[in-house]
Amino acid sequence: MKHHQSGELQQAERIYHEILQVDAHHADALHLLGVTFHQRNENEKAVETIRRAIAVNRNVSQYYCNLSIACHA
């Protein structure tokens, strides 16, 4: 999160991928990876990745919020 919040998207993405190598169904890592894709204007990848996070955990409203933002973009 520290890298992501400070705008170091490549570092954040690398760490999210490392988490997903250990646990492919880590909803928060999927969600945040999707957010990084959106921040880099890779909105199709963002939508797909955030949808994967929602499939794992449908109870986090922030996932839906960010999915909506990526879809709109």
C-alpha cells in the first residue's frame, strides 16, 4: 500500500503479483492490482481484475465503486 499511495505503481504492481503467486484468490491484491491498471489507463485489464476480486469477495463495496469507475473510463 505504501508504494501505491506514493504513486510508485510499478513497485505496487510487482508486490500485488507476488501476493497473487502465493494466493491467486487474494481479493484485496486483485482489487488493488485492478486499481493500478485503471490508474495507468488500462481499463479493460482493470475491469477484468476487479471483477475477479468481486468473485472472491462480494461483500466489499469499494470493489464495486472502483469497478464502476473503471467501466466508466
